[in-house]
Amino acid sequence: MSRLPVDVDAIRTLAEILQDTGLTEIEISEKDSRIRVVRAPAVIQAQVPVAAPQHAPQQTASAAAQHPSEIADMAHHPGAVKSPMVGVAYLGPEPGAPAYVTAGQAVTAGQTLLLIEAMKTFNQIKAPRNGTLSRILISSGVPVEYGEVLMVID
């Protein structure tokens, strides 16, 4: 029985990504190989309120603070802006800078709404359509999952 070589460096890199983003699972596939790294989620023993970063706008509401059924309804909203990748979301271009957009602001198709850092690369997430940004469902600096609703444009 032949064993495939194990890419230890790739496993370590994926484990670091899990640690940095707070994710519990990640997988990569290339040609005939596949690596999947899974870790158990951390157990939270005490819930301590955390202050929002200074550059996060006051209107920003954390998805965790929303009612779960309300968030599920947002996923079906025609103006839902969903995360195209797993990473860490940032509402402004750098710490201390104003956010790209605020709730209630008119946005145009193609306008930058936020950044998602994935694999040490900052990806601009742009408005898919014109409208008014009615909801911001994340805070700056939080990990996001693929398909997660980040904002809603009415």
C-alpha cells in the first residue's frame, strides 16, 4: 500500500488561517490531492461585552445581535450583499479611517462597500446595484463566511 506525501507546510498554513479567522474548518483541493483541516470550536465560558472598534460607524449592528429569523429573512432579500469568500471583513480602508459607507447612505453599483481580507489579500466588495444601504449586519474586523449576508441595499 503506497502512501501519498503529506504537505505539512500546507497543513500548518491552513491551521494558521483557522486560528486567525476563528473558522472551524477549511479545505483546499488541487489536482489529485485534497487537504481538509478541522478544529473544535472554542468553548465560551463567560460572555463579556466587547466595544466596537473606533472606526466602526454607530449604525453598524453585529449579526450576532440580530434576531436569528430576521437574519435568515435577509438572506432572501433581493438587495442582500453576501460575502463571496471566507475572510475578515473591514468597513474602512484602514484603522481610524471613516467607513466606506454608512446605513442610510445612497450607493451606486460598483461602489466599494467594504474589504474582506483573505490569504493576506484585501478584496474590495462592491455594491451590486444602486439603492440605499438600509442595513449593515457586520462589524469591522469580524470573520465572515462564504454566503453570509453582510449588508442590505434597498
